[in-house]
Amino acid sequence: MKAGFLFFGLTLLLVSCQQEENGADAYGNFEATETIVSAEANGKLLFLNVEEGRPLKAGELVALVDTTLLHLQKQQLRATLGTIGKKTQDPNPQIAVLEGQKANLIRERDRVKALLADKAATPKQLDDLNGQIEVVDRQIAAARKQAGTANTGILGEKDPVLAQIQVLEEQIRRCYVRNPVSGTVLTKIAEPSEVVGFGSPLYKIASLDTLELRAYVSGGQLANLKIGQSVTVQIDEKGGGVRSLPGQVSWISSKAEFTPKTIQTKEERVNLVYAFKVRAANDGELKIGMPGEVVFSGQSAVGGNE
């Protein structure tokens, strides 16, 4: 009888040890890299073409903030550019008058030269005419320079206006919200016709093609982990079964933390654990927040070696 009880006790101990050896090495929950898409402009949200569960491609136009005021400001600046061009000075009419005076003086000088050859005029008369021609030449040069300086200052007013137009064009561009990453819409935050501001969240999106299982191990298990290591991910199936998926360690925390209340590690007596992430391909069955287990392939939970 005692021998029977002893055999039964040894059997229970053996089964318990086998379950411990075949159990998971770490436990956690699946998560995805979530991106919150926000507005980059202030105004009324004219449309928001997103729905929860809908897949979106990167670069797809999904929302538009009202651009009416920005377009009106742009038109106003373009009108200002037109008035600036009308302010420029044209020196040609004044120069034409001076050129006419110069032509008359040149004819008079040539006539005096002829008279001087016949001694019917004096050298002083010729010198006076040459001096007058030089004065007119200086007046023509001064008129050109004055008009050029004035026009340079007037045309210089265009640069700030053009810069303001570029700023408005950039603001208008940001009113068109384009989806930044390919993924599935998780949460729709805003609605069309709402007034949004810069930084107002519109929706949350994440790529569900690959999820990461965030799990925790004790310090004794940490030696079994390496970045890029292949492990086995286990999830529950209907009927109480377990499905195994291939996974790869993508991140290991360098700092210890207290055991999260919602996570049970294999060694429950350990208070400090290390977080790590396992990347696993999603065929549609993995969901954010779903619990999962990690088995270090080919090694026991504690003290195993590669």
C-alpha cells in the first residue's frame, strides 16, 4: 500500500516536471507600432475619408482642412505683386528729351566749327558748346542711374511678397492630409465638419502585417536571449489548443523593472524582470492586446544554454 502511494507520488512529480519543462518561458501581449495622424493646419475639416478597420496606403489623401482663407490671402499678395510692377520708373521719356537737346547742340557745334574755320566764330563759342554737350551727357547718365536705383528698390519689394506666397502655398499643402504609413485604421478620432487645430489627432493607424509580442523574463532567463534569435510564439486556439508561430527577438530592454501586474512570468517569485519583444508575422489571427507565450527553442526556461 505504501509502495503504491510512493509510486503515485513519484508519477505526479514526474508529470509536474514534464509540464514545467514543456511550458512557456515568457508571457506577454501582442502590440503594434501605432501612428497617430494629426492635422497640420487650423480650420474646418471638410472631409475625413477613414473608417475603423479600413486599410490605407501610404500617401493616400484622407482629409482636407478648409483652405478658403489661405487662398484669399494668396490672391491678395499676387495683387500686391501687380501694383509693385506699376511703380517702376521709366527714364526713357526724360532721356529722349535730353537726347534731343544733345542733337541740337551737336548741330550747333558743327556749324560753329565751320564758322571758326572761316574765322567767323570764336574758339570760346566752340568750347561753350562742347561743355553744354558734356552736361547733357551727364544728365542722361544721371537719369539712367536714378531710375535704375529707384527701380531696384521697388523691385526689391517683390522678394518678401514672393516669400509670403511660398509660406501660404506650404500652408495650403498641409491642409491636404495624406496617410503617412500603410496600415489599418485602429481608431477614428475626428469627424468631418469639426474645427481642428494644428496637432489635433484625426485617427490612429498601425501596420498589422507584423505584430510584436512584448513579454518579460527574469534575470536568469536573460542569458538565453539575443537580438535576432529565433523563438516559438504560442497563442490559444479554440477548443483549448495551442498554435505555434515562428518569431524573432527584435528588442531586449537594458533595464530591469518590477513585474507588471498583468503579466505572469515563469518564476513568480522574481520581482525584477526584463522586457523584450518578439516579432511575428500576422496571418490575420493575431490581434493587438492578445496574450501570447514565448518558448526559447531547444532550451529549458531557466538556466538553458544555446
